[in-house]
Amino acid sequence: MAKPLYNIAEPERTTASAGNKIVHAFGALADLGAEVANRGNFQDTIRTSLHLLLGSLGIMRGGVARYSPYDGEIVFSAVRGLGDEFPLSIPLARDDERLMLECGTAALEVLDARDLPIISRFGWILEAKSIEIIVPLVVHGELLGMLVVGEKASGSAYTTHDKDVICAMGRHIGVAISQRNLLTELERRADENQKLYERMRTTYNDTVKAFAAAIDSKDKYTEGHSTRVGKYTEIIARELGWPEHEIEGASVAGYLHDVGKLTVDRRIINAPYKIDAKESKELNRHPSVGYDILHPIHHPYADVPLAAKYHHERLDGRGYPDGLRDREIPYIAKIVNLADSFDAMTTDRPYKRRRPVQDVIEDLQKNSGTQFAPEITSALLRGLLRETTGETKDRRFRRLLGREYMEAEALPELLSSALNKIGSTRSIVITA
Ligand SMILES: [Fe+2]
Ligand SMILES: [Fe+2]
């Protein structure tokens, strides 16, 4: 540039009145610092900052604008005394941005700053409002906005001291804008991350359901078994008061509990006869195979592989593959075990019609403490009872079991009685 955009005047002599002005300016700066540190409403912060600045120097009018590089314009966030006709947004050329960055946060006199494209194009608007000084708000080499101030109420010219105060206050306002931009960016990224997480979660859950459908497609007699076990597991976890993300994880464990069956011969799974010992051994490999399939995957809910491995264990140690007892069995595996057995009892199998609901309830109650964990059986029956009595408007069991089951005679009484009996049942004592 041929000439500097602003004039640097000679330092003034400090007089008593200049001393008062300094004290006053420091006071205003302190107030402005407190305002900028305030985490309240950003718009109020900018408005108050402008008023503090104008008030401390006795300036009639002015405004604070934020720069949006994306839109290529400055937009006024706060104005005072500029009238309704003053434009609230003004396009800013790239050259304006470059030149203002070169100047930094300095007080530019409008009359001396005609090198700026914005002044050559819109100077008349500023002059019409007697805007005398503009201050680019630059923080860490970034143009964040612009401060404009009109003439002083006293009619006197701006001194170097006045300009220093305006620049100091401009830096404070720039910091406030910078903080706000940072916060907005953080919020945007957090929002983006949340959306990304939701998409990944949906993809994971959809994949789990697709796997469950693939597992179930191998077994023509138990169509939908894995899906139902996933849903029963979810209901039980909810009844047990688990937090939402663990309920979702538990349902995944239910959906995938039989994933090991994908490697079992289809003829064994669909055998229209009672399978022999060799075939049974082959089928009983599925929990361990399931664990091997699921273990290398990073699941949001870490116990998913354990549910696959131990869902055929029993509290009394008569289950498989490891014959674990009570507390040795992972809790999620106990839930899936009950959901699995409940579905087996309540659906038709090749050689067995599904059992009447009265039998199922009696079976669950009888085997609580030996096969099933009593508090888990109670959770399942409690959920069933709450739906039967209309305490909950959910129709989860009705959708899974059908009307016939849910409207069985004296079902609420049966469930209450079973719950009372299970309440007094304790898990077996391990003596081995
Ligand atoms: Fe299984
Ligand atoms: Fe199963």
C-alpha cells in the first residue's frame, strides 16, 4: 500500500484530566473483561460491550459486526444510534480481509482507509452516519469482525489515547467473538459426532438383526427364535432396571446367542427325529463356536460373546459347555438362558406343540434356583403380569406370544402365585 491505513499520532502529555480519562478507561476495560468472561447470552455480551465502549469515551454511535468468511460478509450484532436504515450486513471482499489482517486490531480512520474496498464501495454509508473509525477485530491471525464508531459527543477529534482505548476494548470484544466461534464449532463437532455415533449404532443393530435372521433361516422349525430371544432378553433387562445402553446390549446378546449354529450341519438342526449322541455333541458345540465368532469383534456391550458361550449353563452345574454353577455363570448368560428356554417352551417344535401357559409358568417356578436365577425368572413373570393386568400399555408379550396365551384363564392369579413362590426361592448353595 502507498500509505498506511492509519495515522500514529505523537504521545500526549499526561495532565490531570488525561489521568481521569485513563482511570475511567481502565474501569471500562475491567467491566468489559468481566462481561467477556460472562458465559451468559452472547448477544447481550456484545451489546453491553458496545455500550461500555461508547459510554466510556462519550461516543454517540457505533456498532459491532461479526465476519462470516463463508458468506463473505460482515453482519452487525449490535448497533447504537445508527438508525433503522443502516444496513445490518455488508459484503466484505477478500482484499478487505487481507488488508485488515495486515493491520491487525488497529483504529483506522475512515477518511484515511480508502484503500479498503469496503470503504471505496460503502464509505458513503459510514460517512452518512458520521462513522469516523473502524477497527478490524483480529484474534490469532483471524479476522472475526469489525468495530465502527462515530464522532464523539464533545465534537472533539479522537486522540491517540482514545484510539488505544478503543483498540484495547476491540481486542476484548474480538476475544468474546473468538470464544463464541470456538464454542459454536465445538457444539457443531459434538453434534456431528453424535450423528456419526447414531449412524454407526444403527448400522451395528441392523447388522445384528440381519445375523439373527441368517441364524434363524437355518432352522425351519424355529423361525424367528433368535429375534424373539433378543426381545425377551430386552424385556427382562428392562424389568431388572438396567440402564438403557445396557438393555440395548443385552438384546444384542439375545439376538446373537445361537450364532454358533451357523457352523452346525443344517441336517442336524432340522433333523425330523430325535438326534443321536454324536449329532447332539455336534449341536452342543454351538455355544463355544459362537464365542469364537463373537469374541474378536469389538461390541459396544462387552458381554455379548459370554452370553453366546454360556447360555446353556444351569445354576445347578448340569448345563454345558463347562458345567458352570450359579455365580460362575455370567449374569447376561443367565438372562439369555431364561429367554431361550421360555421361547423353546412357548413355540411349536418338530415333535412338540408349544406348552400351555399354565405349564410354562409352573415350569419356570419349579426350575427357579436350579436352572434359572430366581430374580431373573421373577423379572420375566413380572413383565408378563404387568402387561396382563394392563399396568403397562406395552403389548410386547402379546405380539410375541399371541392372544390365546395372554387371555388364558386366571393368568394374573397364576403369575402372582408363581411370583410369590419364587420370591421365597433361593439359588442353590454351591458346595462343590
Ligand atoms: Fe443355543
Ligand atoms: Fe437358542
